[in-house]
Amino acid sequence: MPELAELLAVLDAAYPPAHAQSWDAVGLVCGDPGAQVDKVLFAVDPVDAVLNEALEWGAQLLVTHHPLLLKAVNGVPATNFKGRNVHRLIRGGCALLTAHTNADVARPGVSDALAEALGLSVGDPILPLPADATGRLGLGRYGELPEAEPLSAFTARVARALPATASGVRAAGDPDRPIRRVAVCGGAGDDRELLAAVRAAGVDAYVTADLRHHPASEAMEDARFGGGPALVDVAHFASEWPWLSVAAGLLAGGTVETRVSTLVTDPWTAHSR
């Protein structure tokens, strides 16, 4: 049975903490590097339901994409959900590791997994990581379908490929527009720089999460007059879930048992029209 430190070394090599954004909080949140581990659970969010799953299964390590303590705290009293979860993990003998923006820019990382889930070939990053001389690391990925298909069919493809959520999948653009060249970005991707890059690349569609009204509206107006991609908006959780299997695969073939949580931890629970 390996020690936690051995597993951390494998995961840190794939997702170097130094590649995380300066505002991010990645790495080991709690846990003893000398503790032995034989079960590891992978999940998107460190919420109560996920902790229940980890502790009931007997996991000694929980790996999540989203941080529990993203903003600095001065203490972890069990009087709020963050402190309570830290206490639950320690009492249950389960360490917590976060791989967030360092997993976003990795290769293979969050966007590679999203592109592959959609049946795309995986190409270059949308925004390369400046520190990477190879040009292979960075945010988002370009990809291509084997054959073009209408936006309506492509939107259905995206919905089939990702976990179902209350918000579902929505698209902006002509439903009959042929889609073949695609850009994807797991997580929130309506940053001005990302949108400008995918527009300049001349892709047919851009798949990401958390598209807000104004950036989406402006992108559609730009597309009407100067060309630009159709937009496909998915749930934040759903866009990042495919990566869990990739991360779990790093520990495959060893002496630890891994599990990918299938709990839908998207915060939205109902949708009405």
C-alpha cells in the first residue's frame, strides 16, 4: 500500500502546482503525507455529498478539481461548511488534494478530456501557457470532428456526451450552420481573451461553460457582421467531469483502487420554461 506522498508525487508531476494561476489554491489541503492509501476518490466539487461518498467508501484520499479553500481563511472552525468538511476529512482519515487551474492547462488536462468526450481530435491550446516552450500546454483546446454536422446535431452530441444537469446545453447561432472545427474550454470560458482567440482562429463553434449574456450577445453580433463561432454553453460541472477519469488513470495499474464520483454536484437543481 503506497504512502500518500507517493501518490502526490504522481499527481503533481502531471499537474504541477507551479502552473496554477496566482489566485488559485491547489495542492494538499489536509492529510499526512506518510499515511497509507489504498482507495482514492475523484470528484469535481468537495461538497458534503462527495465527502459522504468518500468516507462511506473508506477512501484515504479525495482528489477534487475545485478548491475547498479558494479564498484565504484564518481558521477552520466547524461552524461553517468549509471548516466542517476539513474536520470531517481529518476525523475520517481522508486527505484532500486539489488540482484546479494546474489541471486546466495540463496535457492531457481538463479541456483535452472535454474535447475527447465530444469526439473531437485534440489540437493546440487556445491560449498557450507562456512558461511552456513546447506550446502544447495552456487553456482550452482546438479540435475537429470527423465530418461536419449541423449546429443542432452538434448541440445534441454535446448533451449526450456530458452528465445531464438541470440547465442542460444551449446554443447560440444558426441551427443549420455546419460545425466541424471546434474550440473547447472546460470551466468558465467567456474571458475576453479566450473569445477573441477563438474568433480569430475561425472555428465553427466554441464549447464552454458559464457564458454570460453580454459576452455572448456581443459575440453573436460580431458573428453576424464579421464572422465568428456559434456558441455552445454547458454546465460548469459537466464541462470538467470528463477529466476525472483521466486523472484517475494516472494511478491505474498500481496498488490503489480508484473511483470516479458520478454524483452531479452542479448547484442548479431545477429548470423551467
